[in-house]
Amino acid sequence: MPELDDELMQQFQKGDENAFTLLVRRHQQPLVNFIAKFTGDRDNAEDLAQETFIRMYKAADRYKPGRAQFKTWMYFIAKNLCKNDLRNRSRRDKFRVDNVTSNNNDNGDNEEDIDLIATAPADTALQPEIAIERKELHHTIQNAIAELPEQYRYPLILRDIQGLSYDEIGKILELRSGTTKSRINRARIMLKNKLKPYMETI
Amino acid sequence: MNCLQIEENFSSHLEDTLDYQSLQIFNEHLDNCEACQKEYELFRESVSELHQLPQEQPSPDFLSTLQQQLIQEQPVRLSFWQRLNTQFITPKWTLSGGLVMLLVITGIFLYQFNIENKDNTQFDSLTQTEKMVDDKTSSVFVEGSRQRINTPTLRNSITPSGIGSSIFSNTVSGKPMQRRYVLKQVSYSTPITGGGL
């Protein structure tokens, strides 16, 4: 069985559908995770991940193994889909009534607490306070990421959540090496500043 | 290095990519600057928490749903006639084809009508001229006398030349027409008498 993504892509280009299935199996989790972290919408993330694979499937003939890695290509397509999705969503949100959110905030805290307890990981069930604290921290981090400008959010997620190299991130975001590094550093500093009030109380 | 420059190197220090000299300066600054120490500690913790964020997992039916969608996306192979039907036998194409046919038929009809009309006009004019010439043979230039006896209708339409023959160039409404040559015999024996033709 071939190990490299490029080899699997070449097999798929020759008509082997199973090769593409293997690629999907290999990359579905990181892709869904990336989109969910970027958009902050878990349900929509799956749809966008599927759309990414469909686009790759359709454009497989144009894929040139030596030029770009499968992973880089995948994130490049996903990034563009996320961008479009967020743009469309912001247009829709403009027409929403403002008082819907203010009404929700009245009871939101209690519901959130119940949700945090219900979804606490099983291994920390014996220490519910810690579990809730961790969950709350993750929630805060997720919100802080969502508040970052797009140009900083992408490199931060790709680097610190997806674990990609600077070179790969540069290719996906079409940035030079120096720009990629400085954006990641800047994004981390912005995140630190957003989390500072929370971190100092722990 | 000032505090701002130290902050710019947070990531490089964290990922251990600073060169020896920069590393020395960074550490020296941190040892002497409490604010930067604190900021760097927060920075490190934030990144560490980011790495520990729970990973989202795709649903178990992710692959099967994708495969179903891919099947729907695959192009259906059609025969030549089916492709012809789907591509050309559509209301849009039918309407366009009909309009083109109508235009072609109308064009042909108008062209034919125009040709016939033209022929009739030419024929009528020629017939009229010939008839008048037949009736009045004297309405030509007669060699020798150089006298021209005109009738109003023939003034511009009859141009004789040559002895014993008349060549007529017909015109209809000022436009040059196809030349028709009519050979007419001119009588020299009968003198033209007064009292009309």
C-alpha cells in the first residue's frame, strides 16, 4: 500500500477510486478540525470539509504531484471555502434582529454552565470543577481565536492547532517566509492579550 | 533590544530558532525586565493551551455521505442521440431555430418578390418602348437629315446609331438598364411630310 499522498493521488488520476478514499480517510479529521476551529461552527465544518473533498475530486486531473503537496492543496481549497462561508454568513447576520442576542444573554450563562457539565470529558468526571474549568478555558480560547482578524487567524490555526510548518503555511496563504513568521508571532501576541484577563485569574 | 523587539522574538525563542547572539541578548533582557518576563510567560501558556485544544472529530458517516455526493457529481455517460437531445432539443434552441427559419423563409420570399417586380418593370418599359417605336418609326435619328422628331416619352430612351439600324438603350426611372438591341428598318423613300406623323 502506498504511503505518500502524492502516490495515492497519482493512482487516483489513473482511475483508482480507492486511492482517493484512502486520502479522505487520512485527512478528514484534520480538515474538519481546521474548519471548525476557523469558523467556530462544528456542524457547518463537516459540510465545508465535504465540499473541499468534492472540489479536489473534480480537479484531480489538474493536480501536479511535484508542485504542491496534497495537504497544502487541501488547506488552500478549505481556506477559500471558509472565507466565502464567513463572508456569506456576515451578510446574513446583518439582517438579524439585534435584540435576539440580548434576550439570549439573560439566560445564557446558566445554560452554558449546564452544557459545560454535560459535555465534560469522562476522565475528569471525578473532578467536575477542573473539568468545567478546562472546558471554559477552551471555550474562551475558541472565542478569542474567532475574534482575531482573518489574516492572523489562518496562520495561527494552521501552525498551533494543525501543526503545519512555516513553509507549508506560506504556500497555503501565499505569503513569504518572513511575513508568515511575523504574522504567527503577532497572532500569538494578540491571543495572549485577549486571554490575559482570564489567565491571570487562574 | 528594547521590549518591543523582545516581543517580536517571542515565537523564535519559543521554537528555539534564535541564533546564539540573539538568544543571549533575549535572555539577558528577560532577566532584567519583569514586564517582559510576565508577558513571555503568558505568551508561552497561551500557545501551550492552544496546542491542547480538543480536536474536532468528523461524524462516522462522513465518508459514506461524501461518497454519495461524489456519485451524484459524476457525469452520466450519454449516447450521441441523448447528448443531441439534451443539448439541442431544448425550448431555447427550438425557439431560436424557429426564428432563424422564419427569417430565412421571409428573406427568400422578399428576394423572389423583388426580382419578379424588377423584371416586370423592365419588361413593361421595354414593351412600351418597342411598341412606340413600332408605331412611330420616324422617332429616330435619320442619317442624312440629322433631324430628330421626338415624342415626349422617347426623348431620353431612344439613342439610335449606325446606318439602317437603331440601337435603343432603355432606362427606367433614371437607372441604367440592361441594353436591348432592336433592329428596325428605316424607310428613306417616303419623305416626311408635314401634317403630323
